[in-house]
Amino acid sequence: MSDCVNVTEVTTAAGWIAGLAIVALIATGWRKPARATANPARARRPRRANPGVEVAAVDTPIGVSTPWYRRLWALVAGSALALWVGAATATIIGFGGAYLVITLTRMLKR
């Protein structure tokens, strides 16, 4: 069992990944443009005056504010979620860093 990876294999794999990424980008952009085309029959009509739209100013009622306990619950829930996501992210980064250090140390001992 060999832990060594050939440079040619890595280069080939990177080329395949880059090529497939380009194909995926082209495939996602390959669609008919969503543009409306002008009807030539309507374009030949003489231009009429645009009457416009009447707009009236209306006062809107002020909404009821959120109760204090719902705001407090949102703060507590948001803080707990931020702590949980931060702990999970720190765990993943910590294990990744430890794996990197162990791997590099093994490579230096050879």
C-alpha cells in the first residue's frame, strides 16, 4: 500500500475537475434568452398620447410592534444557533488542522 501520489495523476485529476466544471458552467447557462420580441404589426401604428395613471396619496396605519418576549426569544435562539454553528465549524477546522499536521509530520519523518 503506497501513500505516494504521482504528480501526473494529480495533474490529470485537476484537469478533469476543471474541464467538468467548465462543462457544468456552460450547461447551466445554455438556455433561451428571456427577452420579449417586438411585434412588427403593432410597431407600425401611430403613437397615441399616454394618458397616465392617477395616483392618490393614502396614509397607512402604523403596524403593531413585536412583543418584548418574542424579541427576547429571537435573541436567545439566534445566539444559540450562532454558538452551535461556530462550535461545529471550529471542530471541523480543528480536525482538519490536526490531520494536516499529522500528515506533514509523517512526511518529514521519512
